[in-house]
Amino acid sequence: MDEFWVFGYGSLMWNPGFEFLERVDALVHGYRRSLCVRSFVHRGTRDSPGLVLGLDRGGACRGMAFRISPDKWDEVIDYLRARELVTNVYLERRVRLQFAGGRRVEAVTYVADRDHEQYAGTLDAFEAARVVHEATGQSGPNDAYVFNTLAHLRQMGIRDQWLEQVVSEVERLRAA
């Protein structure tokens, strides 16, 4: 491997937690950003799980790619594994990314494990909003996580219509 890239689709985009040489808008085909992972601790409980982002099969996802210096490869992969594989709800995968202009690179990313107990499956925006509206965990209300995620995506110029629908529905539930 000549280059080491990491693909982020959620908080990793604005809070990577590691040194990088370059950050580039990137698109991955075959996966989509989704609130498909149940949170039993940070954004919910076992009795009332919240939802957090996962990269799930189907569609495409715009995110950020980070190029890592060769002398940092081991350090960054160790950091990512400690951050992303705490409950093993994510699987480490290599994916092909496309940059503006057509350049393609291979990157490491973390996708939702559909066989894990925390995998919530494909939810429509209304069901996801109901779960998000009701859940709170050690790190606070689930809706704060979702609103913060959407705000960061917008700041980065990334449009996620499904997540926008979820937020609109949560706002409707708050007002009811």
C-alpha cells in the first residue's frame, strides 16, 4: 500500500482525533450514512436504546478522506480500532473512494455489522425520529447527537436528505 487513507462519514469528519496530511471530500459507493446502530450507553440505555450513525449497505455516502503519513499508519489504525471497535458493532473494511475530478483511492472505514445485536436495521425517518426523540444516555439526549451531526454536515457542505427528514420529524415530535 503506497498511501493510507481513512474514510469518515460521521463525527470522524470533524473530530478525527489523529494527525493527517490531507483531508479531501470523498464519495463511497455501495454504502450509506444511517442511524442504524443502537446505542445502549452514550445516547440511550438497554431499556430505551438510542441511535447513532453507521455506514450501512446500499446507496452512496459523501464524507471525508484523510491521508495519513506513513510514519503514523500504525498509531492511527490502533487509535481507530480503540475508538470504533469498542463493542464490535462496526467492522473494519477497505473501500474504494472517489474524489472530485475522478481520482480513486482505497481507504479504511468502519461499517455496521448487520449480525450484531446493536444493529437496528433500516428504519424510515419517522421511526428513527421516534427512537431519537425518546432516548437519552450517559452522553446526553439522542436528539442532541443527531442535531449536532446534521449541523456539522451542513457546515461541511454535505447534504443528507434522510437525516434532514429525521431532524424535521424530531422537531415535530418536540412541538407536539
